[in-house]
Amino acid sequence: MQVFPKSLNLLPIVAVIGVVGGGAALVFVVAYYFSPWHTQVGYAPAQPIRFSHRLHAGQLGMDCRYCHANVERSGEAMIPPTQTCMGCHAVLHGDPSDPKKATKASVQPLFDSWATGQPIPWVRVHNLPDHAYFDHSIHLSAGIGCVSCHGRIDQMEVVRQDQPLSMAWCLDCHRYPEPHLRPVSEITNMSWVRPQGVTPEQFAQRLVESGQRYVFPPQNCGGCHR
């Protein structure tokens, strides 16, 4: 008398396929989670105005804080209002009677925003999840430069995400912040480098001795998830 149906003979084959397929799916998920596609490294969305940081911050040498005015006092870097841009562009391109200053098509949305009072719909590049707490002012006051998180913005024609901004990446810095520390006066200097022959720990000690406060970054969950 047959106790088990013949279809059970396929059970070992199904089990092997399930194990292999499940393992492959797990490897794919883990690989994707730690890949640039998940962390959005290299993300560079098109903007309503092709704003060149290479020109403004690089060639013209404009300080980051001219546009991101409250970054040292606020948790947000702040997108500059149209008024800030018009401080220069009204002089450069704002006189239609002067052919040399005629409004360029590339910045026409700026003048439209100025005329209508509607903000320019900039597309956010660096976007942390809502459950992650981040304060720009705390990091800058501790001597963490813009370049540590945003890369060489002064060399980017189009702003892109330079670092993964993942929890592991943040924790690496919180556990060992010394390589990223610099004088507060140099936080927006993209080309600043630590003196040759001085270790990160030695330089951090110099900063403390000079009066710069040292912040011990939290490594517990409550530091970022509040």
C-alpha cells in the first residue's frame, strides 16, 4: 500500500531550488543594501536652474555661508532665497536695455521667481530619512568641514551626493572623528589639509589646546534617533 503520494519525490528538488534561490535573493538584497544604488551615491538630479558650484564656489571663490547663511546656527543648511541670488544677478543680467546685461535664458527662472514671489523649486540632493536627527550647526562648531560629507563641491558642475550618508558611515565618523577635525575657521575651505607629519590624534589635541571645543559624538541609538 502506498503511504505517500509520488509528488513527494519532488520535495528534495524543490528544497534545493528554494535554498539556492533564497540564498541568491539574500545575497542580492544585502549587496543592493550596501551598494551605491541604495545609498544614492552619485545622485545628481536636474535642477530648475543649472547652478554651477564649480563656478561660484570654485572659480569665484564664494564662501559656502554666503548662500547657506544659517548653516553655523541652524540644523538645516538652508536653500538660499531668490533675494540672495538677485544680489549679484540683478547687477549682472538685470538691465534689459543693456545688451551686455540682458537676462540669460539659463537664469530666466530666477527672474521669474523674483517677479512672481514664487520660490524656485530646487530638487533636494542630500535627504536623510525623517527618523534620523542631524544638526549642521553641531558638526560645524566641532570643526567638521563641509567637504567631509559633501565632497569637493567647489569642483562639481552639478551637485551630486558624494557619500552614502548611511548609519554605518555616520557611526564610523562618530567612533573615530579625529581625521575629519579641522579649525572652525577652515570649515568651508575645501582644499584645507592637516599639517604634514601630524597624526589626526595629535592635531585634535592641538585644537583642544587652542580653545576649540571637542564634542564626543554619541554612539548610542538615542544620539540620532530621537
